[in-house]
Amino acid sequence: MSRATDESPALQAWPAEPSSLTTGAEGREPAGTDNGGRRSRRRRTTVHTAKPRFSFREYGQYRELFINLTLRELRSKYKRSVIGWGWSMINPLANMAIYTIVFSMLFRIKAPLGVPSVLNSYALMYLCGMLPWTMWQGSIMESMTALLGNQNLIQKTYFPRELIPGATVASKLVSHFIEMSLLMVVIVAVGDWRALVYLPVVLVTIALVVIAALGMALIFSLGNVFYRDIMHFSNILFFIWMFLTPVTYPWYLVAGGLDGGGNFQPPRLVHLLGHTFSLGTLFKLNPMTDAVLSFQSLIYDGALPSSQHYTAYYPITSTGAQGPLTHGYVGAIVSWGDYAYLAAWAIAVFVVGLWLFRRYEARLPEEL
């Protein structure tokens, strides 16, 4: 089978299964027979050429293939499932119920008070952070086996191989939009109409998380072809990473702030190398911390990032033992500097991931 040329807009056909032509581990076809019926000793080598140069035009030529790959991912995700797409909400709701029971009921951790939305719900706080985290982590984890699952297609024809992990990320983004849309309906229904006002910023934040996910998907999927240990190591990595990100617990437990009872909690301090640091400052080195806090600020709190940390003053009234109390609370937990750090990290990861992938993708047919 000859590879697709630059002039073809996409692959000539998109079979459900690759054709019956098989190639050896080195990309060579089995020896054939000559006109006399004798077996030929000469082997014809199938050339797999990758283009190191980045070109949006090339991606445009293969957009039909990208759409087909994405649709295949979506269709196969819940194939032969009775509930089907319902699982896209059942899974996060089940996790929400478990973490709510463990943290809110057993450990009696109070949900944070949204400022200025005045929401006080652990479940909503959890979903605002868990949905983007699940999309980001799932995109990377599922992309690691995408190249291995398309081994025959990669070995038989040329196309930009990064479309395969890209299609996996795109399918997770479609599921995320469904989940996030339902969350926005619930948030507005309970009275936080500000989430709709800041919806454009929410979409920009989703785009940043997707860019970061795509960059890491390219790195991890490529690395998993050369070193299969990466797939097993990643399970441990993302498990630790999740608990270093304020997804399942309120941010005030780490960096201080207003708890669910309207009381200001002091930040936790750690002592390293003779210096005292806020634990929240160390957690901010993790860019996914800013991603999760940005979603919680925009959707749960109903507030934009501020020019500095803790600068916006909001009068909050709560009921204490002595009656109604009014607190002056600075509610911003994400600054525009944090937001810029998230954007810079996402773009940097994507650029590095794309560069590495296009540098080594010519070796994929041989390594697979």
C-alpha cells in the first residue's frame, strides 16, 4: 500500500479494520514470487516518512481523518452499553458522593464559602475542580495506548501521527463539555448567576487545560512506545498529583481563607532549609493548582482572578453564637499572575510535546 501524498486531503479510505497486508517488525513486506513461480529473495522496503516541519496546512489536509478518529473514540467508549453516555455523569457523581461522605461527613470538613456567590456546598466545590481534572488526566492516560492500538494503521501509510493522541483528547473534550454544561445549569439554579457572566473566561480556561493535556498526551504516548513502564508509572504519578492539587479538599485547609462557617483560617506554614514558607505557596508551583482554583473561582465563587491575592473586599454575614456577624473578607484566591503562569505552562508543555513527537515519530513504525 502506498502512503498518502501531500496532495490528498486525507486517506483515500477509512476502513473499520486495517487491510490484510502485513509488514514485518522493520516495516518490510513478505517476500513475493517472480513470474516463474519461484520465491523471490528480494524484499521490498515500505518507507515511512515523517515530516519534521510543523504545518497547519498539513493538518488541514487530514482533518477528515482526525474527525473519523475522534468519532471512533466516542463511539467505542460506551459501545454495547445500556446506559451509554449516561456514564459520563454517573462516574463523576459517584466519586462526588464518595468524597462527600468521607470528607464532609466522616472528617467533618466544612465546605468553603463562595465569595461573592455565598455558596456553601462541598459537592459543587468538588465538581468544579474534579471535572476539568478528570478531563485532563483522562486525556493523558487514554492517549498512552492510542498509538499502540493503531499500530497497523501507522505502519502502512503516512499521516501526521499526532492526530491519534489528538483525537483522544478531542473525544474527552466533547464529554467534558456535556458534563460542564450540566454543572453550569445546577450552579445557576442554586443562585450563582455570575457563572454565566464569566462563561467566556471559563471557555478560555478549558482551552488552556486542553492545550496542556494535548502536550502531555504527545509526550506520554510517544514515551510509552519506547518504554512501556511509563504506563504503569503514570498511575502512581497522577494519583500523587491529584492529592497535591486542591480537588478533593478545600483550598483554605492548605493556604488559609474563609471556611464554611464564615471564619478565617490561617495558612499552614512549613519550614525548609531555615526558611518559612506558606504551604499554599508551595502548592502553587503545581500549575494544575491554578487551573482547579480558576474553575472554582469562576464557577463556584463567581469571581474573576484579581490583580493580587486576597485584595477584593466582600461583606459576608454569618450567624454565630452571639448572633449575626459581618466579616470583611478578601476573596480572591487566584491572581492574574497565577492565570498567566497557567497559560505559559500550558503553551510550553504543548510546544515541547509537539517538538518531541515530530522528532521521533519517524521511528514509530519500527518501534511498534
